[in-house]
Amino acid sequence: MSKKDATKKTFDNILLTLEETQEKVGYLPAEFMVELADSLDVPVSDVYGVASFYSFLATRPPGRNVIRICKSLPCHLKDGQTIIDTIEKEIGVKPGRTTPDGRFSFELTNCIGLCDGAPAMLINHNVHVDLTPGKIASILDKYK
């Protein structure tokens, strides 16, 4: 097996294991990432690099509802920053944070594949498109 093939296989194993663990635990505890690195004989920084690269993997416990706002160009051009600012105002935390009551985690992510409905967001696995500041409060109220 070539070095390139071995590296790809290791990366694939890391990503698959991280996804499976997050599905079970809800996030990726630091202790788990250290154990995974040890078991694969790779630096912890490699495991953490994969975990932190993918915006749908969480390295800290998320809130009950995870808000993901698309920050790619189509959403940005359709006033996506106003949507980000409105959500921040409604829930009282900036992107990358979780509300003190644990109700929401607020994340910015690259394209979520909803460019035709920009600006768009996901809350958990629920799609919300064609967002306006006026729609935000009623959408968030559904996630109590």
C-alpha cells in the first residue's frame, strides 16, 4: 500500500469513527480524541484537525437545538448577515456559542446546499429557507 493510500485510509477511519461517536455521544470529548489518536498511532492534532475542520462535528457539548447558518456567497448576497445579526439578537449569543440555558447552539457553516432558498439555515436537521428578519422569532419559537 502506498503512503498516500495509507494516509487516506487513516483519514477515512478517523472521520468514520468521529461521526459514529458523535452520533452516540452528541459531541466529541477531548479524552475520546486522545484515545482515538493513540489507537491509530497518529498525533492528536491529526484527529482534532479532522474534528474541527468539519462544521457538522462538535468538539464541545451542543445545545438542545443547533442552529446552522449558511455563510457562503449566495446567502451572504441575499442579506445573510442580517439573518445572523437577527438570530444573535433573538437568542442572545454570538455564533460559536451556546445559550446559557442550553436551548440553542449557534454555528456558522459553509454551504448547506440550499442556495436556491438563500438565505438559509438548518435547525437540527430541519431546513428553513428564504429567511427574513421577520420570520426568525416565529421559527425559533418552535424549538422550545
